[in-house]
Amino acid sequence: MPRDRWNVAIVTYDGLCTFEFGCMAELFGTPQPEIDPWYTLRVCSVTPGPNKAAGGFKITAPYTLRALDRAGTIIIPGWRRPLTEAPDSLLRKIRRAHADGARLVSVCSGAFVLAAAGVLDGLRATTHWAYAEELAESFPKLTIDPDVLYVDEDSVLTSAGSAAGLDLGLHLIRRDCGASVANAIARKLVIPPHREGGQQQFIDVPIDAAPDDKKLASLLDEIRHELTHPHTVVSLARRVHMSPRTFARRFKAVTGTSPHRWLTHERVRRAQMILESGTIDIETAARSAGFADAQLLRLHFKRIVGTSPTAYCKSFRGDHA
């Protein structure tokens, strides 16, 4: 029987990474009665009894690892040291779930558990930048990208440290429920609606380090309302009174990506929201989102969303299943 992706299990353990666990529990465990279908969350423990968690308290999970036998989405929120050691009971459950088609998700050092189970062999993966070298050396069959926020390999997804788990979680919600639902969840949590997985894990210059960054923040808000305009680096730089070279450098320092890549992603996000209504043809959706034609939308939509605009549109004419 195929596993139900709406059935989510989060694994706890002695030495639990509290923040990573909390992020995933908030995203997938908070009831959203206005959204149907929504996730059912089960928290399960590697070992019985209260587990120590970062911050000096203990947590008791209501379920054992048997909950992984039914879960369609399994989340490993970080892992304890030694990072390369995980109990066989957990690794066997992960392998079985992977063979059954479950989605496997790791936050931060949780990638070490997925790697130890062998489900990352031959795939791209990421983890906290501080652990990337150790992960690569310990599991040479993986391709480690130490710079990105998260990596989506369809059924196996890994994120960078701590707060990047929120980005990956919203990405999953966007895959399952669409852009408008993911944006609504982000608004409730008062966090950005989306940071592309390929963005850098960290930036060398703090966002508030220069007055020009406030100008850029305002400009980004303006651009989101002007996606159909023919923006260029030159035209955007002129609006914040910078040279094109300085603008491009500051833009990447603040957002972690290039102006062109950011703009393309915003246009795809707009197209997602338009297509979710199921009432507008692809050509109109493309032009309403700022693309020159449907062919260009299809190209970028497939690269960013992982499916075609037509398939995406059809999936939202009924329910999200």
C-alpha cells in the first residue's frame, strides 16, 4: 500500500536538537482547520522514556519507532554526536520506509542519519556548513553541497542548519498544497514566504550593515508588484542610485542570489498562485507573471517547481492529493 505523505513522523532522540525539532513540529503539527487535507503529525522516539533535549529539559514522545511503518513523510531534526553513529533500529526503519516510497527529510545534522542508512548514496545533499566536510569524508558516495539552504532529491530532502529547516518545510508544503497555502503559513509564522533552496546558507555582510540595504529591501517589495515590467540590473540599480556593479554585489550579499535569479523565482511564484485557481490558460498566466511567453514560463517552472505548469494547474482543480 502506498504511503500517505500527509502522515508525518518526527523522530526524537536523547540529545534532541530542540530548535530543529520545534521548527518541524510547528510547520506540520499545528492544526490548520481551514486547509484540507492537512498533515497528521506523530512524534516518535528512538528510545523509550524521557529524552534529554538541548536547553536543559526532557521530552517524552507518545510513539515508538513503529510509527515510521505508516508514515509517508519522515523527518530527522538534527542528530547527536557522534554524528556518524545511529542505532540499527532507526536505520532499518528508514531503509524500509524509503523502499516503500516514503519521503525522508533531514534538518541540519540529521543528514548523517539518512547517509548512514544509505538512502543518500549517489544523491546531492546538504547539511550545516560546519558539518559539511565531516559528512563528505564519512560518506563518500554522497555529493555534498555545503552552500545551499536545502536540496530536494524528490523522495529524499536535506536542509542546512537550524532555520533552513523552515525553508525546506515551507518548500514541502508548497509542493503538497501550493504557493498560496505555503504563503499563508509563512505569514502566520511571520517569516519570508520562500527562500530558494539554492541560496547561500549565510552572507558575509549582515543585512543591516549598510544603509543601502534598506533601499534594497524596499525595492524588492516594489518589484513584487511590478513583475510584468522589463527589469534589468541597470534599471534597478538606477532606482536605488547605485552603479550596476555595486547593485549586483549588494543584491547578492543581501539575498544570497543574483537579481535575475531572484526575479525569475518571484515570477514563477506568481505563476503558481495564478495557476492554482485553474481558471487561466498557460499563456495568460505567463504574461501575468512577467514572462514573455508560455514557453519561457514552462522552462523556468519545470526547473524550479519540478513539474509543468499544465500538470500543476490540473492538480489544483480538485483537492491537493
